[in-house]
Amino acid sequence: MSSNEKIIMEKEKVPVDTIDQDPDIFIPNVSVDCIILGFHAGSLKVLLSKFKVSDKWMLPGGFVAKDEDPDESAKRVLREKTGLNDIYLKQFYFFGKKGRIGLDENVEMLKRSKLNHDKVNWPLDRFISLGYYALVKYNEVTLQADEEYEEAAWFDINQMPELYADHKEIIDTATFTIRRQIGFVPVGYELLPEKFTMPELRCIYEAILGRPIDRRNFQRKMLSIGYIQPLNETRKVGAHKSPNLYTFIKEKYDEAERFGIQVMSNNF
Amino acid sequence: MSSNEKIIMEKEKVPVDTIDQDPDIFIPNVSVDCIILGFHAGSLKVLLSKFKVSDKWMLPGGFVAKDEDPDESAKRVLREKTGLNDIYLKQFYFFGKKGRIGLDENVEMLKRSKLNHDKVNWPLDRFISLGYYALVKYNEVTLQADEEYEEAAWFDINQMPELYADHKEIIDTATFTIRRQIGFVPVGYELLPEKFTMPELRCIYEAILGRPIDRRNFQRKMLSIGYIQPLNETRKVGAHKSPNLYTFIKEKYDEAERFGIQVMSNNF
């Protein structure tokens, strides 16, 4: 991660519904973890946060309040971390294996937190995590973190730091899920600005499919399925390069998503 | 449902990990629900169970023991209901909305159960359900139910009785999920016997996609993707009908599933 990518905004305090929260508000043993994906400078990024009392980065997460739907909990987490309200957000998997959260790791965090850990021991419980992924426009996000307790930063999905507990597995499962759903999920539409170039779109597909894609084959397929419309515009990126710009036909994606009928396989 | 489809096996008692179970064994507020799909007599079936104290059929389900992974809980439920150990089983969604289980419905069931409902009130808690679907070979299943408390039966997926709580929505979400994943999930392989006819396979795809599929188009596509191999055999089904038999090349499916790269879209 380059230093200019690591932005820690010092904002007025936002609720930190984690270690120092009253457990009676929440459903016990259930947490929510959010994979927030953005696209910037030619690469797919994931938003991570880190408690001051921990050495490891983790997925932004929280708990499900007794009067909340899990979707609402995930939206709350997203709002707290990104400042955004209206986000493409999907549940994708739950993570509930017995040993998924290392007990030692949490004991150490609890000690460092200076909480009275004779009284506060529910963070040492077993948790079943409900996994959500979110697709955001990088430029619209304002990273937010409670300065006293935590920091937040974007990381390239291919260059992540060591992660807390099973959070690497959660991220891998999210990208694998999106890979399988790429015929329905409007990844490009959600991650790119209104006007984009074909290499930008291909770059996202390559990151999610985890392999290079043939340039011509990709362009031909993308245009043939009718999700994407060429514009009569180019973007000036260098003395000799002015790639064509494209835009999405969102309705087509919506239809595919609603009926579960994809118009392409992910086999480029 | 025809009467010969409704089989209630009276077996030695199997554990009923539901209304009369000690709640301390389980993670609170978390349940597991299983959609068990089978194929029989030309239609897709779902296995349902019903408590004697309830008027409504429901999905076979249970809870997650404190020393169990959720996958193990689902396997336990499947074993208890079908007698089978080695089943194609996948988690597909979680269901956690606040009002998803009608309180009145459960109060009524609890009353009828003759349990001391001043003491036993945890079935009235809010539950987050972890949804699993299973694909089984209908003929291998031996329906099992605790004769004193419940019954079990197969229902045609298009002719289901009124269901408990949000279980209809859970089934609909399962079929929708399989519809989207049909390029990866070996539905035919898991549901059909080793040798099958093309109309049998098409029938399964039609049930999952929720619409008729053109016979010739389907056959051509199925053969071209290389998952299916024609055998040099026919089946005698009538004086003038002897459809060809086919078999699956399982390795191809395994590969698609492992790498998340589908070899066809679901757009027949």
C-alpha cells in the first residue's frame, strides 16, 4: 500500500459497535462482516479497518441489533465506514466454523483494550458471521474511523496485509462468489464512473476472475451481449492514446438479476 | 400429493432437536433449515416435515450445537430425515429478518406441545436461519420421522401445502440460487440415476429455471458442453418409444465448481 492510499480521516465520533458496546443490544453469537470493493488507479481495492489495540487489519463489521434486520446492520456498518447511504450490497455466505476466530487473538485484544475483561467477556464467544459484499464508487467514499479506536484504509486486493481471524478466507469467498455471479452482478456499473474505457472494465473482470483475459475476445463479447453501449467520445490519456468511452445499459443487468437468467457465462 | 407419496416411516426414535430439547446445547438465536430436493416420476420434489402440534408443513431443520460447525448441523438434520450420510449439500443464504417467524404461530405450537411454557420460552426468540440445500437421489432416501412428534413427506415443488413461517420464501430462494448456479452445480448428476434420458434431464432444468425449454436447443447445448456422454443404450418405455440413455462426466462439473468458471450460461 502506498502512503497516499492510506487515508485516515479524523471525523467526529461515529458509533463503534464493537468491543466497548453493551452486548444486550445485540443478538448474541452473530456478527456481520462487509467486503467493500472499489476500483481505483487500475486495480480492485478492498476497504479494511484496524483497531488500535490490534496488530491486524480486518473487515469492517459489527453486530445485529435485536431490533434490526441483518441487511440493516450491514448498511449501518457501510454508512459508518464510507459515509455512503445508497450502496449495492448483497449477502453472499455465512462463516460459522467452531474455531474460526482465534481465541488467543481476541484475549490479547481484550487485554490491550483496558476493558474490565472479568466483566466483559462476550467478545470471546463463538460468532457466526453473516458475510456481505458491497460495490462502491471509490471516489464517492470518504473513509471514516473513530480516531481513538481505529483506522481505515483501502488495500489492493492482490497486496493485502495479514488479516485478523478468517477474514482472508471471507474475502476470497466473496471474490469467488462474484466470479460465479458475474453474469448477473453489475460489477462494472457499480464500480466504474458513468463513462469508462474497455481496458478499465476488463481490468475489473481480470481481478475478479483471477486471470488475464484476451483483450479482443472480451471486447467482442461485452459488446455482443448488449449491456454496454459505445459512446461517440474518447478520453485523452496521452499523446497517442485516446481510448473510446462506453456506458452501461443498466436495465439489462437489472433484468438478468431479477430473473436469474444470465446472458453470458463467465468463460471469456 | 398422492397418498403413496406420503410415507411416514415409524422407526426407532431419532433425536428431535427441536421444541423439547435442552437449549443450553445450542447457539442461541441461530437455526439451520434444509431444502432437500429429489426427482421422481417426472417432477422435482421437496422433502417437508410437520410437527403433530402444528397445522403447517415446514423445512426439516434444527439448531447448531455449541460444539458443531453449521455444516455438521445440516448434515445431522439430513441424516435424521433421510437416512443418508453422503449428500451433496451447500449453504446458499441466511434468513434473518426481524418478523420472519410469526410469534403467534409459535406460541400456539408451544401451547399444544404441553411443555411448560413458563419455563420453556426460547422457541419464541428471534432466529437467524442458515439455509442449506441438498440434492439427493429420491430412491435412496428412506423417510424418517419421530412417530410421536412429527411426520415427513415429499411434495411436488409446484404443489406445496401451506408452509410454516417464511419457509416458502426459503424454498423459492433456494431454487432461484440453483437457477443462477446451474452452470456449476451438478443438479442432474446428483438427482438422476447413473443412466438417464434427455427428457428427464430437461425436466429438472425446466423445474429449476421455472419455464419450458426448447427440446432440441437443450439437447444440442447439453451435448456440446461436454458434461454428458451418450451411451450406446436405449430404455424401453413403450411399444414405440425407446429413448437414448446418457451418463455424466462428473470431472467436468467438479472443475467448473472448483474454479468458478462455468462452461455455459443458463440461458437456454
